[in-house]
Amino acid sequence: MAIITISRLNGSLGEELADQLKSRLQCEIITRSYALENFFGDLPAEVTERLNESAKYFLTTLPDSNETYKDILIKRLKQIASRRENIIIMGLGGCVIFKDDPRAVSIRVYADEKTRIDRLSRRYNIDEEEAESSIAIGDRKHKRFVSILFEQDLSSSDLYDLALNTDRLSVEECADAVMALISKHDLRQKISMETQDNKVIDHQTSNVVFKNPTEEEFARILDMYNIEWMYEPKTFPIEWDSEGNIKMAFSPDFYLPKFNIYLELTTMDQKYVTKKNKKARMVMELYPGTNVRIVYKKDFLALAERFKQFGG
């Protein structure tokens, strides 16, 4: 599940990217016109016209209410986002509204001014001076809306998870990048939720620092076979003392998301194999649905080849 917010400069192909993502995700795009029609459509026409023309008017308090139009906008956006598996929010300050929402992925789409002028000139059959003026007005209004309603600078990099420069990237390439980010983000959120539910430890935000050359070698083999992996994403408590303190835990070396399996690498030393097998069994008993497999170094290539055959 993803909430995708898109902020764009005029002529940067932000709308085209939204349409591409809509097609791929089979979801809805919430635009300004959608919000005015569906969130404020029951208001008098002169009110919706003022909302369409003035950012400041969103700060007006409704008659017989303590709510402003801004409050309604935020509330309705959050309501609709909570009910949809995927949703795309174009502008409307979505990058600010959903900044702290773990489901949200915020995208900034930009391009060089010359590129944007050329695009608008060709699209609307206007000269460069007219296109430049149109871009300046549009950019200023976008920035002003977020500044007035949320006191944030729309160009601030800390509002975004991904910035896409369409000078060099096509709409399809941008969509590929966003889809890959969503996939990774969803997986990370899934594991985070599982760790909370099972009270295990989440290591996903740690930088990958392999403990030994064997693990690094195995990671290279997985990369060679184009198999997605995560290194020690979880630690599973498996033994507790009489007061409930954790006495023993197990952190499998690798997790392969596509196959939903944890792999623990081991040497040929039988005493280590026995211990690791015991820990793996305990994890699978204590955490139903968790698959753990012990892997010998000599089996690296054969295992990777087998995964590749099954869609790695």
C-alpha cells in the first residue's frame, strides 16, 4: 500500500508521470480539480471559485464551525488515503501533509528551465517568452500555496524521498524508479510491522557491514544472479529467563524477499551446524510462517541457481 505524493515544476512532466503510475498501479489521482469538486462540491460556487483562485482563502474558517477549508482538505485527503490500497496525490501540499506517514513516498519532478520552456512552447504552440512567463507564474503559485498553508518551502529537499530530473530521464524511466522505490518501501514497512507484532528486532536501517568474507561472497553471488536480498534484517529472540529477559536470539544472515526465506550461512564444523540448526528450528516453532534454511558454503552456487530458475 502506498501514498504517492508528486510535486512538480511546470513543464517537468509531473502530470505525465502521475498518469503512468496511475496506469501501472490501477489507482486514482487526487488533483486540485478533484479536491475542489469532491471535497468542496457542496459549497456555493463563489466559495469554490475563491478556493481555486486564492491560497489564503483556504485559511478561512467555515461559518458555524471551528474548521478552516485547509482543515477539511487535510482531513479528506487522509480519509481517502486510508481507504485506498494505492493513491496518487498531485500537489495540494501532499508532501507536507503525509511527511510523517510511513506509507507515503514523496516525489519531486523537475527539469532545467530551458527544457521546460521548450516543452510548453511545443505543447501549446506558444513562443518562448510566453512559455517562460507561464512557467514562472505556475511555479510561483505552486510554491505560494504550500508556503501560505503549511509555512514550508516547496523546494526543500527534506520533503522528498526521490527527486527525478526529466532532462535526462523519460517518463517511463521515472515510473520504473518510483515503482522500484514503492516495492522496496512496502517491503520495509511490512518487515517493520512484523517486527512490532512479533516483538523481534528490526535492523533494516543499519548500513550493510558484513561480519566475514563468506557473507560478502554470498551477497556477490546473489547479485550476480539478480536475486534481491536483505542482510540480517531481523533478530528473533528464542530463549528467555524466568523474568522474561532475552537469553538467546538468532539473526539469520540473509532474507530473500521474493522467496520469503531466511538463510543462515555456516561452515563444515558440525558443532556450529548443530547449534544453528537448533536455533533455526526454534525460530520456526516460535514464529509460525517464518522459513529459515541453513546453507553450506559449498552449496552457494547450486542454491542461487535454483532460486534463479524459480524466478530470481
